[in-house]
Amino acid sequence: MNTSFDLLHPEWLYALLVLPAVWLWRGSGLRLPTIFTVPLLRYPLLPNLLPRQAEDERDHNLRLNPLWIGMILLALIISLAQPVQRGDVMPVTRPPQAVDLILLANTSVSMALKDSVIKGQQVDRMQQQKDWLKKVVERFQGDRIALVILGRPAAVWLPLTRDKALVMAAIERLQTTLGGRNSDISASLKLVQQTFPITGQDTGNEKIILLSTDAYQQLGAEPPQKTVTALSQQGYRIHTLAIGSTHIEAEALGKSHLVYLPVDIALLQQLALLGKGRLFRASDNGALTRFLQAIERDRQPQNHRSPQIIKPLYPWPLLFAMLLLAWPFGKPLLTQLKSLRSQRG
């Protein structure tokens, strides 16, 4: 067994400096203030306990020696510092934190832009998003998954469920303009907050939001940065998934009546930072693995310290101080008891 000694409140040891200061002051011959004079202990019952013939010992005013007082104060100061004996760390196992994953998928008109090539085929942003989200659902090891449409207005497409097949089918049914031509990140996040609250009658699972979007033509009365900050303070963790290319690739655009705008990486990076999450890019082959690893880290108990066996030792110096304080009264009492025994003998 590994043991060590420690003090829970070592700051009380500074009080030890008072003892030599008083001792030096007293030895210097200077007259001490009244508070530093030798204490006078009064025991009103002491005269009745002492032998009647010992008139010189019947004085119930007992003066304590300064060294005696110093020993009492030393024991009290050590007791106040709370010495303890630390033992082994107790083995404690905790199950991983249950996690609810809320997929916030963009369905604005910009998701029809074709700026990605997957396996030699030109695909639009919507298809790239759907493929990525279905892979997330397939490998997700948490508790439940929900699907919310990032649009204007936003809508809950699928409530929290453990049925992965149902989630897969809901993702496959996503299409552009399902939630309108534009999107409002702030309003969509507020819908998530209202529908999947952290407090209340919910299961208490940790809530992780994956904001999947290209940040194209954001509209709304409130900037998304403010809403993300508020949700993060309430306990939500928000990751962002960038859908689309970061620059114009003429050979991959295809025909479209839309004005091409690349994905707004700066905005998504800022939102991930404010949401205490990370930014992932759908075009990055290793992003999916890193995202699932981030979720797994969130499931592990955070800031957990296993309890350690601690044995308090402060009662011993406290008991020693009490015995020293009681000795001036106990000594004459013992003398009286000895005298009574001798008389009876």
C-alpha cells in the first residue's frame, strides 16, 4: 500500500511564527501587552478537591508555564493544518457518457451546385452531404440520432431515435429547397435548443450538434455566432461540416443558373471554435474518422479523479492539546485521590 502524509490546510503553519516572536519578546525583558501575559486559569471547584491541611495548595488560581502554553498552541496549530495520511487510489469505473447526435443538414438551393468529384463522378453538394451523413450514422456508437433541416424556416425532419435504418432513410429523402431556398443558421440552432433541451425531462445525454452546410447566403435576424455561443454555454457541443469546394473549379461546376460561391470556411471555423467543437471538410478523406474520434472523446468522463483513501490524523494533536490543557486541573485531583487512598489504607 502506497501511503504519504499531507496537510489539507498548510497555511495554518504560518501561525507557528507567533511562538518564537512571543518567546523573543518575553526574553528581551520588555513588558508584554496584557494579551501576552501568562494566562490565569481558574477552577472554582479546586479548593474543595485539595486536602484541607494543604492551605498553600488550595489556591484555585493556577498559572501555566509559557513553555506549556507554547506546546498547547503548537498542537492546536498542527491540528488546524489537518494532517492526513493518503493511501491508494480507489479503483472506480464509470460507463461512457451517453451522447445524442443532432444532424443539422442544409437543404438550401446552393446545395444543387456541383463542385465535387467523387470516384470519378461529378456530384452536387447535396449528394456529398448525404453520403457523408450516412457514413456517420453507420459508424456512430452513441445513443440516439436526430435530423433537423437547416433552412428558412428550419424543421425537425426526424426526432431522436436509436433506429439507424430510419435515420438512413430520412437522410436519403433530403433534397434541395426542402426547407426553402435560403437558410438561417441562428433560427435552426434555436429550434434544436427548443426541441432537444439539455435540462428538463430529457435523459441527460450529452448533446452534440453537427452543423452541415456551405454557409451560402445566410439570412436571419440574429448572427449565428451569438446563438452558437449561447448554446455552448448551456452545454451543447457544436461541430461544423464544410460541404463544397473552397475555390472555383471550372471543370467540375457543371451547368447551373446559380452564382457560384465557395464554401465559407472562415465562418464555419469561427462557429466551431465558439461551439467548442472542430471544423471538418466533407472533401477530406480522413475527416470522418476524426469526427467519430472526437465524439468518442466526448463520451468519456471528463475532469474525473478517482477518490483516494484519506485517513485523518488531526484528532491526535488535538487530543494532545486537550490533555495538556487539562493537566493543571488533573494533577491536584490525582494528588487528592492518592491522599484518600493512603488514608483508607
